[in-house]
Amino acid sequence: MVFRYSILFSVRVCPVSSASKYKLEYVWLDGYLPEPNLRSKTKIVDKAPASVADLPVWGFDGSSTQQAEGHSSDCVLKPVALYPDSTRKNGFLVMCEVLLPNNSAHPSNFRSTIEDDPDLWIGFEQEYFFYKNGRPLGFPESGYPAPQGPYYTGVGYKNVGCTARQIAEEHIDITLDAGIALEGINAEVAKGQWEFQIFGKGAKKVCDDMWISRYLMARLCEKYGVDVEWHCKPIRGDWNGSGMHTNFSTKLLRETGGKAYFEKLMAAFDKYKDEHIAVYGPDNHLRLTGLHETQSIDKFNYGVANRGASIRIPHSFVAGDAYKGYLEDRRPNSQADPYKIVSRLLKTIRSVG
């Protein structure tokens, strides 16, 4: 009897080698309003995936994410993008769309609203605040730090601290390791506020990359006991809000351009300005006031090198009267869903023909 139990016990505790197992972190967007939150969970598999085609469909309890009722709570996770995860041994990140059990797009799935365009190039400028103990990192326990001025691209502990820079630097490495084109970072205008920039070719790809880079930042901050505040105006008063300026170009803008086409395009952006604002992030009226490098939320304008305009035109765009290159839409805010932004941009661009 003792011998039999000892054999059983030895079988039960025999370790499984982690070298033969792979961690797939499935990442998706929940159904919370006005903008979704990131969710994730880990699947352990025996074989490393080489592409999205190797990734199994999975599921989750949508009643806990505002995506289903408890009496019929199953939702489907459809993998759409695969990334290596250098922070975990044998790790991968899997961006997913949420589907209904009949495999149609869930109402919260705005990725499915994008008619993909491989010729659309997007550069997102993601601003955000580091938060700790209910206030921006570096703010005193009561009151405010010195006014804005020295913090933008600041250097030195009194301007940027050390934890914020440490996190931002580490985020560069793990994002690049994931194969995402992170093109730069900098401390921003308000204390505790930072920015990173993501570039991508292809309407859906760049949005997938943006969400995964946000995920990596939020997960990294867990290690430091810090939160990421994505809201566009977490501090009222004379402090800059957070945007997600969206630089965009199409093949036509890059290669042909022309003043006549540009003016038609801007007329379309003016015509659909309310539709753009509707998907450019919640509480944007707190940020788009006409102050702090913004245009008022109810107006549309454009100007060369004008950071107070709805759309900023780079000097390079108008050089030699070419009207060719890229444009910057400064209205999207830091909490906006990239899928919604890009979907609306494409609709407006395509309305011009």
C-alpha cells in the first residue's frame, strides 16, 4: 500500500518542462462605454505559433466585460495579430476581435468596421499621464507643482523624476521587441505627462499595434505600482490635456497631392467635423477649448505649422506648392479608440474620391 501511494505521488509531482510550453496572452477590448478597456488572459500551448493561422479561437465570459448577459454569456476571441512577448519566457501576445457565438462581429468590435487599406499610413502620438496615489506622478500630496514650462522634453529629477523615465525607456524596448514601430518618446507639457509615437502601414495593422503598445505600457506599470491615466483632461485648470494626434497619408497624398485635391479634402473634413468629434474620444470638450494648443471643439480649421488648428499642415507638405505628403489631425484625444479614428478617417477620405 505504501509503495503504491509513493508511486502515485511521484507521478503527480513530476514537473512538466516549461521549455516545451508556450504562453499566448490573448488581448481584447471590452464593452465598457464611452471607450473600451483592455482585457487579457493566458492560454498555454505545446507549440510555438508561426502566424495567426496557428492560433486557436478561444472564448470568455462576456457577462463580466459588458459584452453579454449572464444567461447567455459566451463570447468568442478571434486572433487577428501575433506579437513576440520578450517579457515572458516563450511568450506571445495575441490581439483579438470579439465575435458573437454565431461568429458575427460583436457590437463592441469596431475593428470590423474598418475597410482595410494597405496604402493608408498612420502615425499615432499617444499622450498619457503616469498616476500614483490618485495624482500625477511628481505632483505634491496637496496643491500643484510649478507651472508648465520646464516639463516638456524636460531633463532632471525635478522636471521628470526617475520612475517615469525608467518606465518610458523600458516600454521602448519591449514594444520594439514585439515588432511594433515605436518611433520615439518624450516627456510632455504637464508634469507626469509623457508621449510615445507608433507608426504603421495598413489601416487595421496600425490600430492593432497601437492597442498592443498600450497594453504593454499598462502591464509594465503594474511592476512599478503606477497607473496609466489615458483620460484627455485629468487635471482641470491651466494644464495641458492629452491628445492622440493622428498623422495620416494615402498613396494619393504621398505621390500626387495637389492644392485642388487638398482643398476638396479639407472641405470634406469640415463637412464631417461632427462625425469625427463623435469618435475622437470622450470628454473632448474639456480638452478642445481653443487653449493649450487646441482648436475649439465646435470649429474646424487648418494651418501650416499651426498647433492650434484642427489639422496641422507640415511645412514639407506645402513646399514648392506641391501639397503632398502627410497631414496631422490634432483633434483625437488620448483615450480614443484607434479603430474608430481610422474608420472615420477612411470614410471622409473616400468621400472625396
